[in-house]
Amino acid sequence: MAAGRCFHQVFRLSVSAGGAAAGRTGIRRSSGAAAQHAAGPWRLLGAACVQRLAVISEERRPMEGRFSELMHQMELERSLMSDHELRLLDDKKKLKRRQAVDYDSEEEDDEDRDQDIILTQDLEDAWEQRRKLFHTQPRVQGDVDVRVERPDRWLTEPLVLLTQQEVGADKLWLLPQTPWEAGETLKTTAQRALSSTPGLEMQTVFLGSAPCGLYKYRLPRAVRGSEGVTGVKVFFFKAVLRGALPPPGPSSIWARKSELKDYLKPSYLDKIRPFLLDL
């Protein structure tokens, strides 16, 4: 009987302790759910990372120049004669035959008898004159390259489109972005960010329908309470410029990859740097 009473008391103590623990756990869960509900939703934005790819190739480095010369020499040594080289040999034979002492024009074919020999060297001289009339455009455009609002600057490097936007009381350089609206996809939001930016008239191709990056930040406590949102999530979509280069915009610039640090915040730049194309 004593053993039974002891077991009964131990059982009652364990039940009461378990109930108190459950009550404390329930209070925590309720407070956690209330805090999560009070935190509110996130504001979604769609942004377009538009790049103008390189238009011309870069200058060759010394090692690349030597390698190109080596490959050209190997190709020349292993290749067959071209039509120009075969004609050169044929012209030498004809010229040597006509300069012979016992040359008889009657032995020539009707086609070759009345045809003057145009030496290959004469052809090469004519080609050289035509080559001198062709002038290439300079790779460095001087005053054009320093004007960041022009999309035709630095043709050897890809450029990224940035627009100046108001974020709170500040004006920041960002990728073109706009808030998401109900009923549209985030890709449509990014496309609308481009079309709604003043002065941007251009054709672009979006690379896929899924975002290639995400940047998020929390709003100050005062703004959270007044607007009922926790923070902002920006979804990036990759796009490239197609067709003719657009005219300079009033509030947009085209920055090189090395220049982005001068316009973007470090945390923002770290999120877009991984998906920038080096083409």
C-alpha cells in the first residue's frame, strides 16, 4: 500500500509538471504566431538587368599576338596552294615561254594568244591601293567613352543600364525596377520597369522567365508600422540589348562592370555581380 501511494504521488507530480510545461510552450507558440502575424508581408519588386554586350573585340595581348602568328605559320605550312598561288605559277610559266628565243605565238591557244599577262604582283599592287582607301574606326573614342549616359561608349566591354530612382528621401542609382502588381508575373513587372522609365526606347531580349537573383532588405521600424510591410524583395531578371543602340536617357547611365562600385551600394552590387555577362 505504501508503495502504491508513493507511485500515485509521483504520477500526480509528473502530470502537473507536464501541464505547466505545456502551458508555457503554448504561450510561446501563441506569442510567436502573433509576432509573425504582426510582422506583415514583404513588398515585391521586379528589376531588369539590361546589358549592352561588347560590339568589337579587344586589342590582342602580346601573348595572343604571338600565338596567332604561330597558328598562321602552321596553317600556311600545312595548307595546299590557293588559286592565287596557282595562278602565280601559271603566269611565270607563260612569261618564261614568251621570253624564250624560239617563242612562236602560233603555238599558243587562241584564248592565250590575244590575252595580255597580268602579273600577280600587279594584282597585289592594285589590292594594296584599295586597302589603303579603307579606314577603320578607332577603338578609343575619347570624349564619347567618358560620357556615361551614352550606350555607344567602350565598345570593347559590356555595359550595364542604371537608372536614378527615389528610395525614401534619397536618390539612388539602381537597376530599372518597379513594384509588382496583382495579376502579373515578376518577369512582366521587370519588363514594365523598362517601358515605364522615361527616355528609354530600346529593344531587349529577356533570358528566361525565372529570376536570376534576389536582393532583400528590412524597412525601418517606423515605416513597418505605417505601411504594414516587413521589407522589400527585389527579383532580378537578365536581359540583353538588341538592335540599334538607344539614344541617351535623361536619368539613366551605361556603366562598365568596373564602374558599378562608384554608383551602387556594396550589398546591392554583391547580389548582381554573379550574373553579369562578360561577353
